[in-house]
Amino acid sequence: QGQLVESGGGLVQAGGSMRLSCTASERTFSDYAKYWFRQAPGKEREFVAGISRFSSQRSYADSVKGRFTISRDNAKNTVLLQMNSLKPEDTAIYYCAASKMWDTNRQRRGESDYWGQGTQVTVSS
């Protein structure tokens, strides 16, 4: 079974930027839609951003629109999340995910087929 491995998390001050990266171990995942979800302490996991197989479709949670950008490089089997103008409420564990089909309903429900182990993002005020 393939794996998704996130990197790039850490501590940043409010207003700063951070870029998360997710690399898949299997070439199969280059055919999958890719997502970022996050889960803050005491809260349910929520959808952050998604990108379809050939980047023709992208979606964002309202809370990150205009601040976060998702992109992918299928040749490198990598998906990126560029986060700008970070706020303390962006503090969470961020998870990379992959699904065979692009499905906005599953996005809203916080569902996906495969998950990374997560990377902590902490935004200080």
C-alpha cells in the first residue's frame, strides 16, 4: 500500500507564511485527486483545499480562500499547500489525503481514501 508523507510544518508568527509538502510513495497516487484537511484540538477534522488529477479543479474552504493555494506536480508525485497571512486559528494538524475520484460531497464530510500521518502547524499571535 502506498504512503503519503507530509513535511513543512512548524511554528510561525501570525501574518507569516508556510508551505506544506506531501509526497506519495506510489506512482498510482499521481492519478488521484489530492486534498489537505486539518484538525485543531477539540475540533472535528475539516476540509482545507483540494485539487483534481490534472489540476483542472481546485476547491478551498471559505476560511482559507485568498490565503492558501494548493498545487501539484504529478511528475514528482507531490502536492503543495502554500499558506500565507496565517492566523492563530489556522493552528492544527494538517493531513494530506488522496482519493481516486474528485468528490466535493466527501470533501465537505472530511472523507478521503488515503491519509498521511499529519504535520503540526502552529501559528502564534
